[in-house]
Amino acid sequence: MSRLSRKRAALLSGLVLAAAGCSTISSTVDTLNPFSKSAPKIKPAELATIQPTAELRSLWQASIGSAGEFAFTPAVVGESVYVAARDGTLARFDAGRQVWRVSAGAVISGGVGADGKLVVVGSPKGEVLAFHAADGSPAWQTRTSSEILAAPAVSGDLVAVRSGDARIFGFDAADGKRRWVYQRSTPALALRSNVGVVLTDRALYAGFPGGKLVAVALNNGAALWESTVALPHGSTELERITDVASDPVVLGRSICAVAYQGRVACFDATNGSQQWTRDVSSTSGLDIGNRYLYVSDEKGTVQAFDRNSGASIWKQDKLFMRSLSRPLAVGRRVAIADFQGVVHLLSEDDGSFAARLTTDGSAIVAAPRRLGEDFVIQTKNGSVQALTIK
């Protein structure tokens, strides 16, 4: 066993928590843990001086409040950006102008889901709180079976909420009445992550502990198909953790996902048939651009694969152990953020550094979100910034 593997195992053994009849792990080590307030335990790479080939500029900036131990992902609908904080603050910004700011009346523990009509957040007690997007007034409230760490998904007449016990609830967007619940068995150990669900007009897609990817029917919550992103392996329960701990990405007929201690894999979104796989371990996630699929792995390496064949294109390893966020393809660049609040811009062609911008110095663990041709980030300390590439 390598020095890094021994260190990971030792740290893991101290992070087992009882939850919902099984055990969850906050994450692998503090370098990967989106809920950790500490710096990485393994020394991260120092940032070398770069020769910029582009400019990364802030369009506007606002403050929403601290994320605390949670990871908050903004919701973007047109020019509107909806953001939340741990203390229950919920706000809407249009082109940087605050439209409204309200208190949810409860601690919020996950990101924001919105569709232009409804804004939905969740609490550590499993409460689902919905508000009208126009003015922030309360719409309805309901409950799931355990804490909500992920942003709800809102589309049309359906609100999908994932609870910490791996259940997915489908609620009516009009009144919050429960339509269905999807549940599947989980392994003895699982990562405690803010993985959510993806809603399309065809189905709901979600990754699960044990390396499974599932398509769920929107009308009744029945499983349409189930595929394997990665299979557990190893002699101990810790070594056999193979969780899809980030949201899958759907593009056209393809859906792609990545598993911790597993693989990145793409499937046919209509039937779940496998298209290609490559060995990669990640809890941060992936994105798909014009030509390539991008993954930030557990050691801080950003990798690019041909999105059709899975052929390896390039690797950027100068961000070692900097607790990278999920990558975001923006035009011909790839945006990715780290534990010191630095946003890095990589070239689509070869992964070289194109630009860099420092925010408030606190970690950016939530996935950056597209805002037209620009994108939005939210830091742990609550800075919300819209960034553009020049």
C-alpha cells in the first residue's frame, strides 16, 4: 500500500458516521471533503506564475452569507441567479442587481433549485422549502426522510429532492404534494456528499453508492434502466467504496458520470447501454464541452477525454491536491476552482493555464454554473461572483 493510500485509510477510519441505518463517510480525506473547514492535510501544489492568454474578469459581485459545513450551488435561470446561505438567507440577483432577499426561516443545507417560477431549498431536518421566484414569497413546505445536502431539481410541474439516505422524492411543483419516492439499497459504507439529480424532459438521472447510475421515470418514479459506472473492488469496506458522488451530465443522447475509486463512463441516455469507460477516481465531477469531456480527479489532476471515444487528450497536473471543484466548459476554455478561492482557466486544446482570478480566499467547493456565455461561482464565505472571459 502506498504512503498516500495508508494516509487516506487512516483518515477515513476516523470519519465514519452513523446515518439512516448505514454508515457514511464525510469524504475521503480533508483534501476532498466539501464539508471540511480545514486546509488539505497533504501539502498542495504552490501556484506558479503563468503567462495569461485570456483575461478572467468579474462582471458583478454580491454577498449572501457563509456556507458553513455545507456546499451551496447557485441556480441560474436566464439572467437571474438564485443563491442561499446556511443561516437561511435566500436571494435573487438579476445582472448583479438584488431583486429580493428573504429568510427561509430555517437552516439551509444544500444549494438552490429554480426554474423561473419556483425556487426550492432544503434543510438538515429534511424540510423542503419552496418560494415564488418573482418576489421570494413562500409557496409551500414539505418534508423528506433525512437531511438534504444537494440542490433540488425543478422542471415543469416536478420538484425532485434527494435526501441523505439516498432516497429521491418527486413533489408536485404547484402544491408540494408527494407524487412518488425512489429508493434503492446502498452499500455498508458510502460517502457523505452533495450529489443531486439531473432532470430532463425524458427522465431523472442520478448516481448512487456502489457505482450505479439510474434513470427514473418522471411520472411515477419507477426505474427505467440501471447501469454500472464502476464496480467495487478491494478487500476492505473502505477500499470497496465506489460512489458516484457528483451529478451526471447529459448531452444529446449521452449521459456521463464518474465514481470515486472507479471510472468515468458514458452511456446511451435512452437505454443505459455503455459507450466507453476510462479509469478515473473523482468526487468533484465532470463536464462536457465542444469536443472533450473534462474530469477533476481526487489528486487535483484535470483530465480531458474525447467525448465520443473516451481517448485521453491531455492532463493538467499542476493543481495537485488543491481540492478542485467540478470543471465547467466555457467556450474554448475550462474553468475550475480550488480550496483557496482561486479560479483557474485552462485551454481546451492542451490544458495549459489561460488565466487566473483570486476571489475572497475561501474554498469554492460548489460547481460553477453557466450564465449565458459567462459563469457564476459561490465561495464558502458567501461571495457570489459572475465572471466573464475576455
